Amino acid sequence: MLQSVRALLSALEERLDEPTSKALAAAVSRAVADGSLAPGTKLPPIRAVARELALSPTTVSAAWALLSRSGVVATDGRRGTRVLDTGVPGGTRYRRALDRPSFLAQDLSTGVPDGSLLPSLAGALADLSTAGTPSSYVDPPVVPDLADLLRKDWPYPAPDLTVLDGAMDAFDLVTRVLLRFGDRVVVEHPCFPPLLDLLEALSVEVVGVPLDEEGLDPAALADALGTPPAAVILQPRAQNPTGVTLSRRRARELADLLEPHRTLVIEDDSVHGLSPTPALSLGEWLPDRVLHIRSFSKSHGPDLRLAALSGPAELVRLLDARRHLGQGWSSRLLQRILVRLLTDPVALAQVTAAGTEYGRRRAALVAALEARGVRVGGAEGMNIWVPVQDETAAVVRLASQGIGVSAGSPYAVLPLRAGHLRITAGLVSTGHEELAEQVAAAAHTVGWGARAR
């Protein structure tokens, strides 16, 4: 354990590879990771660090800012900058988004599909006799029949394809392989909490760009591109949590803005098969820099654990090579089940019917809320983004009535102008008027106590 400022600075100097803010931040991170800097350790003043390490105060200040954003240190005014306990498990936004009592009669906080609307596996399972054996452990990661099916209805001519264990597995692999410490990444505001947790765990700089009813705001994106980011992440259809779907006009406008830059575009399409909107990708205009992810969790079941990813051949090869060092591939048995589901007329009809039913459920709840003075934006998807006067009061009030919802603040990248709730309307098959009455009352609640009841 370090006993003095001199020892602390020596430890940083030993780990400093080059005189840059990123290198200094990395040196501090390594010292924390190997136990040389314990939680609670107070870092020396910026000028002292700069003087001893032959750096400019601006460089040290920038390094401290990077560390603060990544949760390694915290600065408290005149009390200085201290090392935080990085041993605390991550995923704090996601845990906050799903933090609700266990006794709820109607839990609409989850974002999961309705199990009764998933296609039957009976036919697919009847066709399988064995799990199958690859010819080697470096076989292509995608079953050929599945690759053929994907290419037939992909939103643009896919340069190369691979298959992973769901969208978040794809994001985890892509970000670990292609992003670096301190990279700037543009995301939608509001944004899916697990993605924000993942990016923050990787110590990248997250830049929020607000949405309107057509997708990412182009003026705000143009501002964000002033310092070109390493990546832009967006959801083309049924954005979670807002339900906004990217218009074709806006997609072309975003592609034009991105064209002069080398910024990677990562797209997450979670509603294929369920959406009435044709699939859309910026890969139509920027095929050399788009990674397009299509998840089958909502349409065919989260436990199927499959998502397809397209992208430039050199990037897909990098992802596959990294995966071969660990898991290797996504189950070809599950891929064969998916092939059967994507070709069986009964399963196809069931998925189409599910999409229609989700649309009916969402529209019914949105209309019932609008009739009570609560306007919900977005166009499709399983979730609705409900504005409320007091987020905490609304969550507590609904929980007291046995209804679980997700608080909006964990989804925020930029300051929210008002409180919000994310409600999984796709789980509400009946009783839309009654639910809207309770949600509207909660939306207008201010404070919690005798008067709020």
C-alpha cells in the first residue's frame, strides 16, 4: 500500500507510457487495478502531479476528467480527488431501471415479450435428432441456411455476416474489440440502460443526442460530430424506451452528415418480424462503416439467445477472431431451430400475428392515456415513454397499486426536462382504460404522502 505522495507519483510514473491524458488515466487505472492505489486514496493536486511527471496541468486535468467519467475517481471541490471503490459490481443504471418490489401483481417494467405470443417450437424441435458436430472448431460461425435467409431480407446488401448470443452480446463484443479508452461515442437520448452501463464500464466518453419523432436530431448530431466520435449507436425501429422509428428521410440526412467522417455506425434492430415498418439501415448509404444488429429475442424469444450482425468483412473477421479465443460461436443447434422458425409458415404467421397484437396493445394504451391528458410519443414497439410531473412519486404510487414500471432517469444521457416512466405496453392485453386511469393519476402526482394519494 502506498504510504506517501512520493510513492504514489512513482507508481504512476512507472505505469505512464506516454505524456498524454489518456496514458495518465490508464496509468491510474492500472494502479487501482493492481492494488497500488486503494479506494479512498487522495490524489495529489493537479499542479503537483504535472510538475513531478513533467506534464502540463491541462493534461493532468483532462486525465482526471476521463477517470471521473469512467467512475475511477471523484472530485469534491476543495476536498480534492479521491479513488473510488471500483470493485462494486457494474450495471447500476440497469439495476435502477428494474428496481421494483417483488410483490407486484402487474409488472410492466421488464421490457420482455409476452410468452403467449412467441411462436411454437414444436415443429422445429421435432425436426432435430442430434445437436450436431462441427467439422472443426474454426468452422464459419453462421449456419449456411441461416446466412442465406438473412441475406434475402437484410435492409442493404450485407458485406459479411456473423451470429452472436443476442444484441447485448453483440454490443459487448463490438465495443471491446473496436473501441478504446476515452473514445467518444454518440448515443440516443434517452437510451437503453444496459448499453450505457456497458459503455461506462469501458471508460468511453458517452455523448447524448436527443430524439424527435423521426429519429436522432440532425442539428444536435452535427454539433456532436464537431469532434468526430469513434462510433454512433442508434435503433432504427421502435427505439427503446421511446418507440420512435427512424424515417427514411432522416436516415438519409444522418448518412449525409456522417459521410465525411470515419465514424463507425452501430445499429440495433430488435423488432424485426414484429414491426410494420420496412427494415432500414444507414448501411444503404454507408456500407463500409455500418454494423447492423438484428435480434430475435422479441420476435422468437429471449432464451433463443441469437442475433445476427452484418458489417464490413474486415471488421466482422476481427470480431469472429476475438470470439474464437473465448466462446467460439453461437450454438448451431439454436441456429438450426431459428432456420426452421424462419421458414415454417405456421411460425411465420404466429410472429406476424404477434406484431399486430403488440401494435393493438400499444395503440389502445396510448389512446386511453391521451384521452386523459397524457400524450405519449413514438410510433411502435412494446414500450411507451410516459411524461410525468414527479417520477419518484409516480413510480411509488403505481407500485402501491400493484403496478410495476421503470423509472425514466436511468435512461437519461442528457438532463431530462421532465420525469418519465417506461411502461411495457406489450404485456397489457386487456384493461387498457383502467390502467390508463391509474397511470394518468400517477403522471399528475406531485410528491408522495397524504396529499398525493
